[in-house]
Amino acid sequence: MTMQFFEIKPTDTLFFRDGRPFNQDETITLAGVKSIFPPSPATVAGAIMAIYAKKMGWSGCGAWEKSIKDKLENKETPLIFSGVFLKKGSDILFPVPQHLIELRPNGKKLKEIDNKNPCQNKEEKNRKFNELHELAFLTPSKDTYKTDLGEVYLPEVKNQKDETVIKPLDSYWITQAGLEQCLKLKKPNESTLYHQSELWQLESKTGIERNYETHSVNQGMLYTSTHIRMCTDVSIVIGVENLPIENLKNETIAINNELMILGGEARTANITNTNSIDFSIFNFTKNSNLIYIASPTPVTDPQAIPNVKTACMPRQMRIGGWNSVTFKPLPLTPFLVPGTVLFMKTENTEVEKNWADDCASNEFKVAQINKIYGQSFFGEC
């Protein structure tokens, strides 16, 4: 079945929590809790499923009826989600692959540029990428190194100059054209890189709890939080396959230009369907020796991934959530962070499309009916 892509634009700020406590008497409520961004794919997928549930008669409160569950939690034809990605103008953006780094002269500071309001900055000369020095790639070392894990290959820059230091591009995003170059170990044009400050800004908020009987503020229920304000030309993109069918018309239930609840504090966004996205990069190459993790991928133990020579990866993230069907919290599960790059042992290694399915915990597999996580692209080095 053809994948339908949706574009989501917030009407105001957005707020997405992580797994940390946010209760009264917790220090974090006084210091303020920061929103994570982009949101977990499960958060966006759950919001889209809620829209479909309402289209099928759900009131918005309480459990779904069996007829709704049968369509949205169908084990035979589960919903398949691809994303979450960002879109700026007409460009789809992905987290910069971890093997793309900056070689900065030792002791050099970033170049000073006039960039006070990146969201409104349209001039190429003032774009954030002008701060960058030389770009380079990390690739597996020629020889092994003795470590506490035994003799292993480590990522390194070939022929790196002694006077340079490696700096990761953690705060950058890259266009599809730039990513395709990276998957072939070709340096992307710097104009394909966007700093996160060009995509969204942080905005502090103060919240209170109201007493609905007295219509006054409850004593001691003051908290602070940091929201995300996306730039006006930036949106969230997610793809959905196996959309639910209307019984009478035998057509997929239409969603277009509608208001949805997204994230915490009942924040709203507008969702539209779009067919203008070229995702040819999704094409699967079986004989690959490089895997780029495009969305959070449930892997309990990265060392258990078969045929991996070495990897460029930050510390794993932990994602929980809420199951709308069972009305129970989902377990906090370790995930590979988007942007992670895995180098396979040989060029002829056959990488199965669902390679990560066996790396998740059994508890996660039982709780996960629809396929929401684990988008990967394949390349060569």
C-alpha cells in the first residue's frame, strides 16, 4: 500500500516531555523542565491515531471501542509510520550522520557572524554553516585497538592533521541531497546543513493549576517549563502506511487541513496531507556496509547487533510513552539515537530490511503492534 505523508504545523509553541518526573515537590518543577525536540515518533503517531479514532466515532475520552481497535491495532495489517522528520521550506531535513564531523584548527574559536535571529535570517552569508571549518568523515580504523571490550576497530579520520581537533555536528540537520552524499562518503555542500537555531527556538513558560470549583489558582501549584517555538517555514513530516478504511466507501479515511492535539498541555497543530515529498532515499540496498539510523531504533544492547565493525553513536536515549489502547504506560526502552552510523564488517554483508527487529526487548515487542520506530537508510564506505 502507498505511504501517505502528513505535514504538521504548530499553531503556537509545543511541549514534549521525556521520562523524568514532573511532580509536586520535585526540584525539576522549580528549575523548569525542557521540552525534547523533535518529538518521539510514538507521540506523533499516537496523535494521528487519535484523529482517526475520532473520525470513527471516538468521543475523545475513555477507551476505544472494539471496532476502532480492530482498525488501528490490527496485527495483520498494522499501521507503518516513517519519521519523524523536519521540513524547512521545500527541504526534508534529517539529523546529521554522526560520521560527518568538523575538523577545527586546535585552539580556534567559531567564526563570529551576525546571527541574532536565525529564524528570520534569509541571507546565505549569515547562515550558521558559515561558522564551520573543514568537514571530514570518520571511518573504521585500518588496525584494531586494545580496549576494555577487547581488540576492536575505532572510528578515525584518515590522514588527520596534527593541528586539528574533531568536533561533532550534534546541533546540525542536513537536507536529503546532503545526506545522500554522506551515505557515499562524499562531502556535502555546507549550504545543505542547518543549525537547530535556524529551525526552532526555546521559549520559557510559567504554568499554574486551576481549581475548577472555585475558578482560582491552587496553592503551591506553580511550575515552569521550556517550550519549542518552530520557525514559520518549518514543519514536522511523518509517513503512514496501511491507513484505516471506511467500511461503506472502501476508501481510506481522509485527513487534511485539520486541527490536532499534539504533545503536552493540549497544544494544537494543523495537519495536512502532502504528496510533494520524494523519498527515493528510502530505497533499500541489500549489500550495504553502512547503516544510517534515521529515527529512534529500539536496540537493547548495541554490542549484540550482528556484523558491526564499528559505530559512530552517542549515548542511547530512553523512550517510554502511553498506550492508548490498554491505558497503561509503556516501559522505558533504550533506543539508538537518530544520526547513529553503523559500519558493517564486509562490503558484501547482506543487511536485512528489518535488521533491528531482533535487537529489541521482548517486553517492547509485545507492547508494540504498529511499526513506529526503526527507520534506516543504507550506504557504502
